[in-house]
Amino acid sequence: MATLPVDELHITKVFGPHLSASVRGSTLDEPERLVKTHCCFCGQQCGIQLKVRQNEVIGFEPREDFPFNRGMLCPKGVKRYLQGSHQDRLTRAFRRDPSADGGFSPLPYDEAIAVVGREIGRLQEKYGNAAVGVLGGASLTTEKTYLLGKFARTCLKTPFIDYNGRLCMVSAGAANKKAFGIDRTTSPWSDMVGTDVIWVAGSNVAECSPITTNYIWQAREFGARVIVQDPRITPVARTCDLYLPVRPGRDAALFAGVLAIMIDEGWIDRDFIDRHTVGFEQVAEYCREWPLARTAELTGVPPRSIERAAELWGTAKSSFFFHARGIEHHSNGVQNSLGTINLVLASGRIGKPKSGYGTIVGQANGQGGREHGQKCDQLPGWRDISNPEHRKYVASVWGVDEKDLPGPGVDAYELFRKIDRGEIKGLIAICFNPKVSLPDNQFVTRALEKLEFFVAIDFFLSDTARHADIVLPGSLQEEDEGTVTQVEGRVIKINKAVDCPGEARQDWRIIQDVARALGRPKGFTFEAPREIFEELRRASKGGVADYSGITYEKIERQNGVFWPCYDADPRTGEPTPDHAGTPRLFEPGSYNPVAKGSGPFYFPDGKARFNVAEYRPAVDDVSDDYPLFLTTGRVVSQFLSGTQTRRIGPLVKQYPEPRLEMHPRLAEKLGIADGEWATCETRRGAITVRAMVVTTIRPDTVFVPYHWGGEKSVNRLTVAAQDPISKIPQYKVCGCRVRRADGPPEYAAVLEPQQ
Amino acid sequence: MSVPAHLEFFVDPGRCIGCQACVQACSECDTHRGDSMIHLEYVDRARSVQTVPVVCMHCDRPTCAEVCPADAIKRTADGVVQSARKPRCIACGNCVMACPFGVPELKLDRQIMMKCDMCYDRTSVGKKPMCATVCPSQALFFGTREQMHALRPQSMPTNEFQFGAQTIRTRVNVMVPRRAGTAPLVDVTAAMNAEPTPRTVRLRVVGPGTSGAPVAGDGDPFAAVEI
């Protein structure tokens, strides 16, 4: 029974989002101690120190000893401490109760766990193990993601686990796997300073990964040319050397067109291609289909800019290529990512100082969260759940029979389709707010309502948790310890600052409590995150994402450890307790356990793969009925579905509500002035928000940020089309139409900005 | 306790991304908790994403102090212009109107003027100001002139500004494009008339070799887009 117990407004009144005060405590409150840790938000994972007094986080101090950010923070990092001691914090377990104020009544934690055990057990007995699904998230520590994957496979014995990285990292991950055999950015960011050219494709760096701006601009100070490919003039585009104003959804064509010029002009590294890659000829043949005029016509990028991009990239001596969700959030996301990799491989500039390639991860643990088994097709160590050898190894670590391990499950969106079809009846969700974050999210809401039993583990009652039968009070990042792997592939340590309040518990304890309540505690008797990490080290050993040589102590000592890090030399088996990790991948002469010395890439022949990166039109592209491109993204002061940041007063004040960005030429045509209400409509639905009229966006494109729920959620409009390989949703393009609203929407009179 | 002379504040508006990390961090200060002393504005959001952070420039001869009828604003020997002294400030607002950079703010509820004091509680004990520590693009930088020279070879600091007939020298520097010849001067009055384009916003830097010729990317990159 997962319909809302009472209407949304009544739930909001009790459970929020309410706004925190703008600061905490008085100026006389001296902290008792400073805890060195990292920010809880994005994949940059900036070092930060939390001020703690009487089991409360009362402020922050910059952390200048962490080499990645050296004290730098974005506004989210500065104000992140305000999520603690928040009036909306769940400090008790709750059960759905339409008669209760706010729709939920508290119950003792143990009782709630007993209900979960009983209900999950009942569903599995009645409908089979696979009738229960699990959803995880990439903001969890790696320990938790590992435990969650193990829990789904060995305790619930269901194949159906997936995570919100499905909305985030999977296109890049799948492309990396196809091209390199390993899925990690190639180089530490410090390598960027001193490079010749940086190409940023589909990444609003200044707002989504602010610290990276300093690296790019420091490189620029030392002579790097910066190319930015984006339909909007974002802050990094403002001062770039070449701006490529690409039409949404045409990225693969642009990459093919650029590579075609590079091949014609001889701006490629033939020697590198011959010695270290396979598949170039097929790619070259495909690129011939993209002469300059056709590329320019389709992509909307002027021919001279395409030529200039080819020249800048083709003739550079060193380079970095970055991309992010702008080219990955597409039904053609893997192809787009492969297109960038083809440009990198053709240049031969990889695996050396000052030259690299990477995707800028979005979530705190976007990297680590995709390596150790909460992904539907994966086992720890970036192993493949369909590979018999991999299954056998992980089963042996877990002490279970390989035959009892379920096979691959389905992606997070497909999991909701299964719920909709009645195949999945029960759901356990943590760290995932699909009611806001998935495309066409009114479908997601309808699916949630069909669940027979839904348990959410959460620290605030998220939009999705409002549908739960039982809500278990989990932990904030600062209430637990563990590791995450940040954007560079550096494994770092999150340190505990305060205890969980009230009956709230650390998430890994809750998962183990559920296992116990189900009567299947075997393998879920860890006493501390460190113990989970020790098992993860063994489970990942021999996999591509090998963490065997990483210890909490080594992380502290080195300020992070880049994986792979081996506890034994993969060549000789000799113990290597001092292995420092692998900051840079694919260096000439480097050894990896897949290639076994035959080359630097992670395939048996040691060679990287060119893949034909084909342009395919977007699903629900612009049409006569829906003539404008709708694209979505973030703003700097909010994070993901806003469960945390919509509760932090100063961050809400900075950018209170979603706005529809449009060019003045479009605004004039539509008769809409800046600040007026505008209605944006797609085949899925319509939302009405205020217009923001700016010259910094393509005139044929509109943009709305996605951090809000309900009537303000742009994901009511986005299309649930997915990439055939990665299953990432196509958030970044669909056809829409826009008109001046007749007046303010109904919600304007009742909803606060944060709702 | 004073701010060492070799440590200077540099503002590089060309690097500002408008994220407000400085504003949010400033409001955490123990001496003005909840209020930010930094002004961060879009130059003209309709036309550009360019933003400009404004901290107190700490003038050699502070206009705010000169116009204060109560002698409430003091410049310490290390060149830092302190916020108004509570026992003296009469909240008349003279300083607010007189400051050429628009820095001081009148807090009517508290009947006092408040402004940036370069995080005197931090800088006078050897730390960096909070804003310059957190700034993710280092548009705000605190360090030595030598460090800045090494980090920003394409620009140079200036601390001389023209407002109409008034020339002002400040302890805080602004980074301007590097040119041959003598140290440049920023003509703020002239810059007020410039219209930003989507890609570039230029300071009016007066001095040898500083013509206002257009640079690549000045034009409208969307001129050919049909709707």
C-alpha cells in the first residue's frame, strides 16, 4: 500500500522541507573539535573540517591540507553543515498512518524492523524472491554500496537491485568499458595544469563541479586553449577560446565531423593508433559520412568553429578531454561518450603527464558507487555478474554457493516498469528519490502506488519516502565513517563527526537489522565500516577495480589512494603492502592483470578499442508540434533531487525556484517577459514556472533545472527514453513547446519556494 | 596582531563564476554572523553570466573614513580599513553614499555600518580571509605578489582606480590583462557605459597598448540560430 497517506501539503507541514536557519549557534560557541572529512555532495569530494560541539555540527573550517581543493569549497560545501540538527531530521521510525498528523506515526525502531522482516518475508514467500527489489545510491559510502549489493544477492536472493548512478554515470562507464576495459578517469586533475588544450563537452563545470574550474582556468593561465561544447554559455564558456554552441542531442555527429577533418589533415597519431589500438579503420569510414557541411547543418555549430576545433585538438601536443551529463544523458549517451574517446585515441594523447581523459562524476561516490556491486549487472571489484569465474570468486568470499547467486537484474527505470506490471511487489530504497529524479516521473509515482510493501531508509522524508509503508531513520554522511572514491579515482575517507540522533541508525546497521529480522543474518554481522571494508578489499582483489592494497591508514597517510591498489604484485604475487596506488592509467610499459604485460589497456591484447560512435536522432526530438529543445541540469546552490539542499535556508535563498531559461529572441516571439509565468509542455505533461530571459542560451532551446518535486518538477516533462546499452535516461533533450501562462499556477499561492 | 605587509588580496573578476561560495562563507564569520560583507552581482544577467565580487578595497585614503562625522572608521597601520566602531557610529549613512566601490552597508536594525574588514580575525593571525580560502575559481586570492605573478602570467595587479576626477589607491588589487608598459589604471566611470556581450565583459583599462579593440568571441554565437 504505497499511495500517499494524506495529501502532499499535509505531509509537508509536518515533515518539510522546512528551511534551516542561515547559520547555527552563537558566536560564543567554541567548537570542541574539528573533524577532517569531505563534503557530502558532489563527486569532487572537497576536503572540509566540521566544527563539532556537544554532538552537533555547528560550522565548518576550510581544509587546506587536502590536495584536491586546498580549502576551496562551493556554496553547498560551505552550508552543508546546516543539514544536521535540522527540524525535519527523522529521528524515529515511522509507519504509514492516514489518521496521523502528516500521514505517518512513529513506532519503536525494533518494531519497525520486525514489520519490515515480516512483510518482506511474506512477499518473498508468496511471490518468490525476485518479487522484492532494492534501490541504492551513489552518495552512499562504498562500504554501504558493497553491503547493499551483497544483501540483495545473498540475503534477499533477488536479482533486482540497481542504483541512482543509473541516472548519472552509466553512459561514461559503459563507453570506458568498451574502449579501455576499465572505467575510471585516467589522470589526477593536477595533470591538467600545463596541458595544451582542454575540451569540455556537456559540462557546466562552474555550477556542477566548481573546484574543477580552478584547474581549467589555471591551465588556461599557462597557455591551454579551452574548448567548450554546450547549448548554453555557462561560466566556463564565457572565457573559453572556442565555444561550440551545439544543438542538444547532436554530439556524436559533432565528434565524427571533427575526427573526419583530423583524419583528412593528418592530425592524428598514426604510430599510436597502429601500436596501441584496434578498430580505427571502421571509425574512419564512419566519419567519412560526416563532411563539414553536413556536420554543421545537423549540429548547429558553424563550420569555421568545427574546423577550428579539429585544428586546436588535432595539432596539440598535450590535452585533456572532459565530459559530463550534457553528452551522457541521452538515448545515444554511450555513442556520444565513445565519440569523445575516439578523438582522444586518435590523438594518441593518453597515459602520459599533462594528457588525460575523464568523465566528471556527479555524485559523492559516483565512482566508488559504480564499482562494487549495487549495479544490476555487477559484482564487487567491477566484476561481471554473468561471468562464471567472477561469480565463483565472489561467492567464495561471501561463503555462498555460486549457484545460489542470482543473475543480472534490470536498470532502475525498468525496475519501475516491473513494479508497474506487478512483477515486483516489494521495494527497499535508500539514497534515491526517483519521484523527483527519474524522467516522466508521474509514471514513477503511479508505479510506487502499486507496491504492496515499500520501506524507505532516509534521514529526511524525501518525496519518494512519502509513499513508504515503513520509514527507517538512516544516517547523514557526518554520522558514519567509510570510504568514497572521488572524481579522479582517489579513494578517500569520510570521518564520523557526530552520533545519529534519537533512534536513527547508521545505514549499514539498518541493512543488517533487516537481514536479521528476515532470519538470514549470515554475512551481515559486521561491527564497523572498517570490517566491511576489509571484506570489500578481499572481494575486489583480482578484479579490475582492485582495492586490495587500500587500508584506512594508507588513505589517511597519503591523503587518498588511487585505485587499482594491489596488496600483492599482480605479476609475481609478492606482497606489496606499500603499493601507493595508480594515479595515472595507461602509462607506457604499465602492467595490468588483464593485459598481463601485453600493453597498457585493460584487454588481453593490451590495446584500446576504437568504437564506431554513431549519431542517432534523439527520441521525441523537436517536431512541428513540439518545436523547441528542452534540456535540464543543475544550479550551483542545489544538489540532485534537493532532499538535503531544499532544506538548507541560505542555499534555497540563493536560487529559490526553478526558472525557464530562454533567449530574448524566443521570448519576444512568444510574448514572454523576464520573470513572467511560462508554461512548458511536452508529450508527458506541462509545468508552469517563471521565465528567465537571457542571451546565454541557444534561441531554439530552453533550460529548466531539475532539483524540485511535484508541480515544479521538470522531470514531469522529460522522456523515459534510455540508451540501449547503458540504460541512462535521455534527460538532456526532448521536444517541447512554450507559451505565456495565463496567470500564476495554482501552486504559487500555496507552496513555499523549497517545496 | 596585524596583517603582514607581504600578503595581499587580489580580485580577478574574469575568474568569477558567481557561485556565491564567498558570500555564504562570509556569513559564517563570528564577528558578523548571518550577514555577508561581500557584494556579488551580475554585471547584466540578461546579456552575460559575468559576475563581479566586491570586497572592501581598503583604500589608502578611505573616503568612508574621510566623510564620517563621528570618526568611527579607522584604518589600522597594516592598511586594513576596519568596520565602524560601535560606540562611535551614528548610522548616518555618509560612508554608504560616499564609498566609490559601494562597499559599506547600513544595518538599520543594529544602527551601525558594517563592511568587510578582510577577515581581520583570521588575517591578523596568519590565516587567509574566508572568502579567498573557499573561492572555487580563485577569483578571490590572498597571498604574495610573487605567488600571483607565477600563477597568473596573463594578467597583472592594479590598485589604482579612476572615479570621475577622483583617483584612488587601495590595499586590495584587481587583476587586469597584462600589457607592456606602466601599471594600468582602471577607469571605472568609463566602464559604466560599456555594454556586455554574451561572451566578454571588459574592464576599461587605461594605459599603453590598451585599446578597446574587440576580441574573438565578442560577437553573438547564436546569430545564425533560427527559431
